[in-house]
Amino acid sequence: APLGLTLEVLKRPVEADHGNERRADDIIHAAILAFLCRQGNCSTSFYTEQARLSTQFCGLFCATLHLPFFALVWYDDCINHSGGNQAMKFSVKEDGKRILVIFLASLLMALNIKSFVRTGGLYPGGATGLTILIQRIAEMFLHVAIPYTLVNVILNAVPVYIGFRFIGKKFTLYSCLMIFLTGFFTDIIPGWTITYDTLLISIFGGMINGLVISICLMMNATTGGTDFIAIYLSDKKGVDSFNIVLGLNAVILVAAGILFGWDKALYSIIFQYASTQVLHVLYKKYQQKTLFVVTNHPQEISNAIAEVSNHGATILEGEGSYEHCERYVVYSVVSSAESEKVIKAVRETDPQAFINAIRTEQVSGRFYQKPAESANL
């Protein structure tokens, strides 16, 4: 099968000289040739023509499915731009867990779309909402039923390229898996109507949507669409992407309101709000906490913070107002996702330390953000 042949490419090490450029289709051709030769005892030349034809078909198949396509583009990029010396690292345990979780998340997302979103006539944000809007426009005005996967894949083409090129290849690879599986499940599974109450659908559907997005982000993947753009602008450009994403969602809701009625568009705002609140509660990577630690062991506390979170600290001299004894205050800003680990490390270092953790509204300056992966992997 073409997918099996594509996986051959993923498993085979690629060797290339720095001055010898080889294209992705050459790699596919070589992998297919090796695969065919292992299936029988015939000579290599016997299968050359079959491999050439299979290469052409496999290229079309890969371009349709997103996931293998970008895996192959990654190989091509490695050979042509980094001399073939870099490779994505895969761990059976870690990546197996990652794939399983993404599989379950995509199934839950598809169930949410079929059972809540479509029943309530809602429009989620991003590529999912735009896909549903396009489907309803085609069905209402053109009387054509367009598959969810087809529209969603096309809409994600540019965001996926941005993720592949600027965020991380492995990150984008798993995001493509999420995009494809969500579309696949949405097209094949039936929808179960749990309730017809649009308000309940907006609240609980939004909560499930936020849960799925949080799970994907925890697995270093996204549900696609505006997530790629938001991460790119936040991580690489230092731009607050909230207003941009909000503007795109507003355009979708306005279009839906004009075409299909404002009640569903307004309920969709409740859906998106519930989704955002759940996301803020569960995913804290881009949130920060400010720690004030009163201690007699400032250097040890600073070292413990740096060891756990890779963040520095500022040591301030102070005086206790009751005993008028000299005290030190260690001031540091850490990621909310790491704050519990940091506080635990501080407690282990100095059980007598007084810790005040405050939610940080905004950080301006050189704040270290732990990368999910290298942009070259």
C-alpha cells in the first residue's frame, strides 16, 4: 500500500553528500524499489519500472494526506539544506504514547463536532469553524455536500507550511496527524444527539473543545489552523497573537450571522469563551507566575530555581518587621506549568522559607521559554 511504502522512507536512514542534492521523489523511488525487491527474489532491474510508476502514484497520495507528504518534504529539506546530517529522533515509548493520545484526542474532537457543534449549528474558531461554515454554504446554496477532510486539509495548507518551516518539523508532523484523523473520524462516524438545548451545547461543547486543544498542546501538537499562526507569532516574532486570532474568529462569526442568523453566531461566542477558559486552566505554558521567597539561604534557593526551570532570580536584602532580623528575598518569574515543581524544590532546599506566588499579567523582556523542540527537528 502507498502508506506502507511511505513508511519505508521514514524508517530508512538517508545518506547524501553535501554537494549532491537529491529530491524527495528520488528518495521515494529508492524506498519503493527496496520495498519491492524484498517482496521477491527477482533482480533490482525487474522492479525499476514498477517503482517509477509507484513513485508517481505515491507522490499524489502523499500530497493528499498531509502527514506523509510533510514527512517526505522534511527529508528533502534535510538533504538540501543541512547536508543530510540531521534527523528527527523517535522514541518508541514517548512517540507511541504521543500518537495514542493524539488518536484519542482526534476521536473526541470528531465526536464533539458531530454531536454538539453540528446539532447546535455552531461555529468554532479557527480552521474548524471556517470548514463548517464552508460546508454549510455549499450545502445551502450549492446543494453540494463537501467532505470535512477535504476542506480542512486545504485550509490548513498554509498554516502547516508555517509550522513546518518556522516552528518545528516533528511538531508539525504530529499536528498533521491530528488534522487528518479529526477529518477522517468526522466524515465516517455518526452523530449522536445528546441535547437540543443550544445553551448547553455551547457550554459543554466549548469545554470539550478546550479540553482537546489542551491535550494536543500538552503532546506538542495542535489542532491546526490558527494555532500554528498564534504559536509562530508568539514564539518567533514576539507578537501578541490574541487580537489577530480574535479578528479571524470575528470574521467567521459575522459571515455566519449574515448568512444563517445571528442567534447561532452569538451562541458560538459562548462556545468559544468556554473553550478558552478551559484552555487557560489546563494549559499553562504561556502563563507566568512571580515568586517571592523570603529565606536565609538565597543562593541555594536561586540555584534550585535555575535547576528546575532554567530561570534566574534576583536576590534582595530585607529586614523582618517583627524581629528586625536580616532576611533575603529571592524574586523570580517562572512558567505557571513549572511553578509547582519550583515551589517543591524551594521547600526541599529551605523548609522554613516563606513563599508568595502571584499570577503574572505581563512580562516584557528576556523571559526564557522552554522550546517544545528544535525548529530543525
